[in-house]
Amino acid sequence: MQRLYDFLRRHPTGVDVFWAFVLLGLSGMSMASGMYDAGREAIVAVPVALGLSTVVALRRRAPEKMLLLAITVGVVQLVFGVRPSIGNFAMLVITYTVAAVGERWASRLALVCSLSAAALSQLRWEAEPGGSWAQAVFVTIVMTVPFVLAWVLGDSLRTRRAYFSQLEERAARLEREREAQSKVAVAAERARIARELHDVVAHNVSVMVVQADGAAYVMDAAPDQARQALETISSTGRQALAEMRRLLGVLRTGDAPESGEYVPQPDVEQIEDLVEQVRQTGLEVDFKVEGTPRPLPSGVELTAYRIVQEALTNTRKHGGPDAGASVRLVYFDDGLGLLVEDDGRGAAHELYEDGGADGAGHGMIGMRERVGMVGGTLDAGPRPGGGFRISALLPLKPAG
């Protein structure tokens, strides 16, 4: 039974043609039974029956054209006096079809014709000659009701299909929005990981390069200092590998994390350790904390740590020999202030102009993005008396 139903759904025109032949056969039987008077009425009844059967056969392929054909056939019946027969059932069918799938103008035209067809038929052919006007009105209403019901049923089906189509469109739009949001989230996560990797590589590798150069310089004259430099290189390299392993572990979706692979993000308390590590590389750094320390959001703490890390890395890379730096952390009532200054020769102008748009200042771009993500402000540029200054204000929020 299901196969038959599926077959009928796949071949709607074939089903309509079948019922058109059935309707044509019934009309032929009516004509053969002597329903029409011999002469002009019987002759015109043949093309009328063919036209109404054609309306049923092609109602779904061309509903508007078939409605016009049905109206033409109805006018021909009125003009030539061909009385309604079983074939006129096609008008009921085309009214439903146009209301369900036809254009709006065709649906309104079908409704107008449905309301007027019974009255015109009653005026052209009286049901009982000599009957009262009340009987005529009653017959007209009874004949009109099926047409109106067919139109209402078709229009309700149209409304239901439009509703489901709207639901499907909304679901598809939501799915596209979810995909777009997922892509944005992936891009943001990739940017975050790229910033983290840059901070890790730029800081630790620069420390290793400075220590390696120093070790090579004092290798023969001061073996103990060279040995200490090599130990610093070793510990810095292990730290860099640990941080890179933690970051890359985020990308391993579905894999079980290895023991000790995921470690807490750097925070404000570790800035002092960072400064001490930089001092071991030979850069003099003055570190002070002003105000009363308080709990900070993890994003603010990570941002503060990375800003100090990037600023000191730039001092080592661009400050020149005998450069010194100072780091200030100031706790305000509504924010955390950061001030990192050095007295070196400073970085090239392109590294901080427009956030390093030349492609060489990725660290400055990362700092600006980090500060922007937590709603803070950043100011970076050369000092009037020489050197470089980076100041940032990060908003504080209640922890947890």
C-alpha cells in the first residue's frame, strides 16, 4: 500500500489524467442516456465535456490556465444552454487546486466565480419551473456551499504549506547562523592560540639567544658564567616546550590529556618571577607594585602578564646595550595600571605605528588585541627623553 501511495505521489499528472478519463466517461454516459436535447445542445455538449476533462487532467501543471478554461467552458454552457452535468465537477476541482497552489489573482478569481456560478446557473435553468423565490434561494445556497468549502480547504492548505516553508527557512537560517558563529569562534580561538604561541616563542627564544651569545663570549675567559648561561638556556627551553605543549594540547580534541600537560595560565603573581628571569639574562629591571593587590579576572591577569612579557622582550631585542627597564603595577579602585619603560634606543617607529601594520610588530598587535578583549586601553610609543614606554589600563571586575 505504501508503494502505491509513493507511486501516486511521484506521478501526480498521471493520476489527474486517469480521473479525467473517468470524468469523460461519465459525461459520455450522461449524453448517451439522452440528458441533452437533440440538436445544438447535444453538439456543444461534446466539446464542453472534453474541455472539463482537460481541466482535471492539467490542473496541477497549469492551474491558472485551466481555471480560465473552466470559466470559458462555463460561459459556453450559459450561452448555448448546455445544462450542468457530472462533468461540471471539474469546476469544483479546479477551484480547490487554484486556491491551494495557484497565483493569488487566480485564487481570488476562483472565489468570485464560486460565489456567482450557482446564482447564474439558477437564473439560466430553474430547478422547478414555477417554484417560489425561497426555493430558488435555497437551491442557490446549497449549490454554492461546496464551491466555497473547496476554496476554503485549498486556501487553508496553501497557508499551512507557507507556514511549514517559513519554519524550514527559519531552521535553515538558524543553522547558517550557528555555522557562522562556529567559524567566528574557531577564528577567535586560533587568534588566541597564535598570540599565546608568539608570546611564548618570542620571550623564551630571545632569552635563549641572549644567553647563548653571552656563553659564547665568555666560554674561555669565564667557564662558570658560561655554564650558568647554558643552564639558563636549558631551563628556558624546557619552560617554552611546556607552554607550547599546553597550547597545542588544546587543539587535540578527543585525545586524553597527558598528566601534567595542562597547567594554569600565567597570572599577576608570576610577573615577579618573570622579572627575575629577565634579570638573569643581564637586563636590569626595577619592579614595583603600588596599591592593594586584589583578586582579578583570569583574562585580566593573563593580559597583564603577557603585556609585561612582551614589553621586556622588546627591550632586550631593541633596547641596545646597557639598557634598563622598569615595571609598575598600580591597583586603582576601578582598574589595574601597567607601566613598562626602558631607557634604551627604542624600537623602530613602524613597530608601534598602527599596531605594527607592516607585519614586523606582531607583538604590539597582540598586546592591543588582548587589551581590547578585556575592555582596556593601551598606549605605546617612544619616550621624550629616549627609550620606549608601554602603559595600559585594565578594568577590574569582581572575581568569580
